[in-house]
Amino acid sequence: MYQYDRFDQTIVDERVEQYRDQVRRRLSGELSEEEFRPLRLQNGLYLQRHAYMLRVAIPYGHLRSDQMRTLAEIARDYDRDYGHFSTRTNIQYNWIELEKTPDILRKLADVQMHAIQTSGNCIRNITSDQFAGVAPDEIVDPRPYAEIMRQWSTFHPEFAWLPRKFKIAVSGTAQDRAAVLIHDLGVYLSRDANGQVVARVLAGGGLGRTPIIGSVIKENLPWQHLLTYAEAVLRVYNRYGRRDNIYKARIKILVKALGPEKFAEQVEAEWAHLKDGPATITQEELERVSAGFAPPAYEKLTDTDPVYEKHLLENRQFARWVERNVRPHRVRGYASVTLSLKPGIAPPGDATSAQMFAVADWADQYSFGEIRVTHEQNLVLADVRKRDLYAVWELAKSQNFATANIGLLTDIIACPGGDFCSLANAKSIPIALAIQERFSDLDYVYDLGELSLNISGCMNSCGHHHVGNIGVLGVDKDGAEWYQVSLGGEQGEGAKLARVIGPSFKAEQMPDVVSKVIETFVAHRNGDELFIDTYQRIGIAPFKERVYARDTENA
């Protein structure tokens, strides 16, 4: 992983002390809440429904074990003994006391972490593939490029006050596991005919009130120009993005209004002033940053292990877990393990301090001291020897991390919703738990195959409901919490936006509604066909008919 140099550490240390003084002045009354608000937001501190919420950056989802232990200590000592991993691969603490936040940021800085630019109208945490560097289908390791973009964008003076927040995703694999198409700026890295790294650049993707799939604006961009071209995109957005209407301020609205071709023309014109300038990435800089992502000391192993194979044959539960939660690795004898944060007994994405401490220990023992956070709100041990998989499974069971549901119906993505967020129209967590309880039979869920269900408490779409095979959106209806259901969304390289099936439902109806959707799928399914394939084949009408057949109140 990338390690801070003395410049990185100095910048973060100075920010902590600057913020400590800002908090002192707020507590003394020298600063009003209105004056303090932009200062705290620059440090990831939100005022939510019940308390302050602190959002900590986890760049491209990578954590060292000592960093995970620090996150666990913060949960234990400063919150209510848990943290929430978000779809931006950050961690959020929902019960933070203002006077203690400088000490929290100090603890983070001591392990090369911070909360800078996790909120506000700036470039947010850059995300990537959770299996970067170990995936067999990887063409280019995206991590050095994501890190270079992180360093470039942090404290960038020109982009500290954009029209609205700006999110970037970078992928270097054949399969898009970074949801690139729904980002403000998306980057697909590949190699040209000469083996040189090039980028396909997309702009204008995003969810929220106006969901839009990103458009390609540049093909075959040489890697050296990744920053200069991104800077050109941001300059065009900064200049022409709307600031008069918060709901129309995202770059997707500008790209849609101009059209992708016209927007690309404006970017090219701006890039002409930046190309080959100071932000051009040099080979020396790429090598400097790439050194932080050198492969660990892998053992020379055979592709399989007799003890592992024996457990697979003799233990059906273990075999099921391996099939759902374990992925192939590019190095022989190794595998990547996804630890499910969706056991059905806690909110999706939540982890207690005990669980975080445990994962840190497992990472040290089995995965070179590294943990990954996924945008599906799970955790990954990326480098586990196959002979150790059974031991890891046993440990994961002890912390309720071994649910074999990755990619299945109960692997629900959900924002914190109205339980915490002041922007939410409705709660997300109780709906997620009710659906998980309804579908607690893992054998049944397994037989349904790949199926995503995403829940958002409001139109900001932090739960990515627009790209769930089944999407649930909390809406306000005459002061009451209701839920709108959509079908047919997909993420990845073939991303599609879901369609709303009709009028919304009460909270208590939601498990039945999802059951009816699943029953319709099962009734029309051909063999082992996936939900999304059945939906695309038969359309929305059969689902809508079944869901509303006995619900004349909402018809």
C-alpha cells in the first residue's frame, strides 16, 4: 500500500492542528455554527439527525491492519462501538461529540488517515476495484493511478469550491467492479496495440435526483495525461456548471445540456492549454507511487491444496461459502475472500469494534496485513492461501462475517437512511433487515442466483437504488414514510437504470412486495436464468401485475 512521505504527513498534521483551533473557537462562541459549517465539512464532519457524523476517507478502499485497529478504537472510544462502511468505501461514525473530533483526527493522522474532502463541493474519495492487483482479469493495476489522482486532487486550490461534489472511479479490469459508469468522471485503463497504458475517459455519470449513465468523451488517452485531462474536465465544469440550483449543479446536468460531443469539444479546447504542462505524469513519479503497491512476498504454491480440497468435499457449508465469497487470484495457490457485512442481524455495512479488531488480526495472519473495503459495503482479505481458507472461514463464522451471500438477494446495499441522515425521507435499515429476515433461507436465496437489491432513504441515492436489479427508494408521502420500487437496474460495464414499477408502498408491505417480485421471477425463469435476464426478456408488466394484484389501495 502507499505510504505517506514527509510532505503528506506534514500536510495532514497541520490540518489537524488547524481544525483543533477551529473547534476551540466554535466551542468558545468565537465562531457561529454558520461560520463553522464550511470548516467542519472540509474535515468530513456532518451534523445529522441526532448527532455529528464523521466520515473518514479510505482511498480506493485499502486499509492496513493498524489503520483498521485505529478505526476500531475510534468506534469503541468515541462512538457507540460500531462504524458504517459506505458505498464510497469510506467509514462513517454516527454518534460523534464535537469537542472530541480533533483527537479523533489526531489518531487518524498517526496512522496516515484523514477525513479531508469526504464532504463538501470538492473532489471526493477516489474509488476502484476491490480486487485491484490480484484479479486474474486485470489488464492494468489501477491503484497507482488512483493514488496519483488522490494526491493531485487533495487540497487542489482550484477545485475546492466546485458547483457540487465530484466523484471519480478508476478501473483496470475486463469486468467493471468499480461502477465506473455512474461517476462524475470514470476511467477505464487498458493497453493499446503497443502495450502502452491508455485510458477511456467518461464524464457525466451519476445517480441522485436525475440518474444518468456516463458518456465516453475520450478514447486512448496516454496515461501521462490523466491528470491534465481530468483538470480540463474539471475546469469546464467549474466554469459552466450551475451554481443557482443545487439539484442541477452536478456535472451530469452540464454534460446532458451540452451533449457529450459538445462537452468533449470544450474539454479538448481547455486541455490544449494544459497538455504537457506541470501536471503531466512522469515515469519517475509513476514508479515512485507504484513502489507502494509492489506485490507482497507470495509463496510458491501449487494451484490447489489437498486439505482444502478435502474440506470442500466434506463440508457443504464451507463449499457454499467458497463458491459465493471466495474469488480466484492471479497468483497460484492464493484466493481473495469477501467477508459479508450482511448477516441479517445488523444494518448492512455496519461493523462493531470487536469485528474490526478481529479482521485486523486475520489480515496480519492470513493476508499480508491488508484489508479492502468494497462499494457493496463488504470487506475483503485479498491474499489468502487456499490452504488457509478453512481456518479463515471458521474465524469469520465466529464474528458473523461468514454469510455465504455475496452477490445474492440478501447482500443488500443500503444507506443509513432516516435513522441517522437528516436528508432522508424514510428509513433504510429496518427495510433491509425485514427483507433479510423474509429471505433467511440461504438455500433458497442461493438458488435464485445473482440478484442485487439496493435501498436508498432519499433521492440522493447513497444506496445506489437506481442500479439495483431491485431498487427501493424512501419517499415522503404526506409526512409518512413510503417506498418506491424499481426493477431492471444493473451496475458494471453494461450499467442500466431501473424503472419504477408504480405507486409506492408502506414500510410493512415491503417484504411482501419483494416476495411477489421474486415469485414472478421464479415463475417466468428459464432454467438457471438470472433475475436481470428474466426481467429483460419478459419486461416489467408481469412484475407489476403480480405486485399490485391484491393491493387495490395503491393501484
